[in-house]
Amino acid sequence: MILGKDACLELTNKVLNEALKAGATQAEVTLINSTSYLTRFANSVIHQNVGERTVNIILKTIIGKRISSVTANETTDEALANLVQTGIKLAKISEENPDFVSLPEPEPIPRITGLYVRETAECTAKKRAEIVKGIIDSAHSISGKVDSVSGALTTIANEYCIVNSLGINAYTKLTAADVNVTVIAREGDSEGFGYSEDISRNVKNINPEALGVEAAERAVKSLNPKTLEPGEYEVVLEPYAVQTALAYTAQGFSAEAYQNGVSFMNDVMGKKVMNENFTLWDDGTDKRGMAVPFDAEGVPKKKVMLVENGVPKGLVYDSFTAHKEGKKSTGHAGRFAPMPSHMFIKPGDATKEEMIKETKRGVLVTFFHYVRTVHAKTITITGMTRNGTWYIENGEIKYPVKNLRFTDSMLKAYGNIDLIGKEVKVLGGINSSVVVPPLKINKFLFTGVTEF
């Protein structure tokens, strides 16, 4: 249930004023009102349909340079009074943060239309079931080898309201429809796995038939995989795998990581260490992604060029990290640290088929799974392939392979990009996203083989 702008601002300003009366020198109040519905399916049938509504009030209390952050999930007078009292008590006993200067001051927030779609907010269980049925039926239509279809469809409507004692009064409401699909195919003792995913502000933009076909085709084509020896190969990464790689790359663009000396940017800022065809930026106002007008401090989102023609050049800031360098926030405050939240890779001019045709000895990777950081300064990560992996030889997909473990530097990988796809895919959540094409990389290290 949407409260509305006036009600949200009245509630948050009430908490703000009480915190200031209680002794806070500065304060910030965030309200997150979320209503979500989930339809989950497995073994080609719906087995769960649930809904949830939550309201969270987050109070940041500042007394001098002492800061506390407390949260309540009730909006009764008693709960809000306890929230203020707890915030004041914790701030008084907290250690001073000598680097704190101030909360951010207000700036004009851009008006971005189309972020809230009524059809998504009011999507019924019946409508979600129809979408799921379309996914399941289309997947099974591909082949009798399709054994089961599973996944989840979520529709969500959120309100965000942020106010602070310097005059910020930010409000927005957003919707999203998010679906993921996993298909298992069987032939004898062999299992094949396929995956697909989509997200949109408008539930009507979700194409269930296309999602079912995409995942099912991968599953059927990945049956009877062969073992591929570990080693260095060319790779063609589907957007799902690129999304994961970017998630681990993003941490290095945080001003906090850079100021702490643990970012890869500490070593490569301004140097041409990536292929000149690779350009990456962050822009939360671009509606080609899941746009959001402001960050977790109520500061308007700004476009930041992160990598331009292979040269890393940009960092993202919240008010705390910006003040340490005498700068202004770029509108990238998160719950704990500034972080890129709406990344775009500049598309190239190649199709995925052309990427495969240009591969002499390589691997087509759908998905990265169970990824962990090995070394942040080189963006070295390790993980597994999943949901469809194939061996490519002399421009042709030869056969599916058992999943592989990889351990490699993404910094090196970005320097070895051969081709970039011209078709992009939007992936992410209600207030963050990536817009990414497939990538062909000429050197990527696989270090192990699985049994499936």
C-alpha cells in the first residue's frame, strides 16, 4: 500500500524534529515502504504465493562528530519515540569520527517519469500465475527432454522518502517486476541446465514465452556434457556472467575503497590498462536501466564516467567520502559505502554469433556462480560456470562441457576484450541495475573441472 508523498514527508519530518529537539546537532530520516508479492514455482508447478508489506524508518543521529544509526519497523508514536531516544543514547556513547564534516545539503532532484507503473503495483496473483504458466508451457514446448521448470516471479512497489536537518526532502515511488527461470532437461542419466532472467518497471514488458524458450534451449543443448581440461581459453560471456563480473569490479570504483588504499584504482587511475573498446559509466537517471532519482542520502544521481576508452578515470562518492577530499557527492550513497548502482557498458557492433565465429578455441559461458574475491587490487575472482557451458572450436560450438572453476583477474580480462556485443540486457533490482552486452575475451583462465 502506497502511503503517498505527503504522508511520508509528514512522518519522516516528525521523527527528524523530535531528534533535533532531543539534542541531535544534525539528523537524517529515511522511510522505506515496501509491498511485494512472490510467486514461486518448481517441478513445473506453482508451489508458493506470498505477499509482504514492510515499513522501515532509519534514523541517523549526529551529535558533534558522534554518529548512530537505528531502525524501527513500526510507525506508532511509541515506536518512533523509542527510535529517537535510542538514536540519541547510542550517538552519545559512540566514538567521534574525526573525518565527519556534515550531512549533504539539498540539490534539485530530477523528475524521472515512468518509475511507478500501476499495473505492476496492482498485479494480481492470477496475473502472476498466467505469466508463470506461459514460462512453463513455452519451456516444455521446446523438447520432451525438458523435465522441470522452476524459478520465481516478484512484483514490488516501493516508496522512498529521505529528509535531513539541512533541508533535504526527497521522495520517490518505484515498481519492478522481476523473474528468473531455471530449466532442467534430462536424457538418460544426463541432466542439462538452462537459465533466463528479466526485469522491468512494467510487468507487461515481461515476455514469459521468450524466457521459457531461452532457458529450455540452454538446458537441452547442455545435455551430455564432456570434460574440458583446465587452462587458458578464449571466452564468450553472456550478459548474466558479465553482470557478476561487474558486481565485483564495482567495489573498486568506490571512493571509500580508494581512500583506504584497497581499490584496483589506486594502481591504475588514468592509465590505459583495459582495451580501448571498453567504456563503462554509471548513470542512475538513464531510464534504459532501473533509474532512480536520488541516493540513500537524498542526493540526486549523477552520471560518472568510470572507464573511458580503456582508461579508468572515475570514482563514486557519498557525502562522507566527498568531504574528505573537498568534493561534492556524486549521488552514490549506499547503506554502508558509496557504490556504482546503475552501470552501463558501451555496446559494440558484434552479434553473439559473430563472437563465436571469431573464436578458435574457447568457452561459451552463460552464468558465473558462487563467486568470491581472491585479490581486490587486481579484481581477481574465483567461481564456477553454471546453467550452460560449451566448448567452441574454429568458430563453432562443438559440445557442452562440465562446469569449470575459474580464477582470473578481471582487470586482465578487460584488457583482453576482443569484441563487444551490440545487443544489451537489463539486469538488476528495483533500485539498481546493469545494462550490459556479451563480451568476447581472448584470454581467461579455468583452473578446475566439476563432475556435472
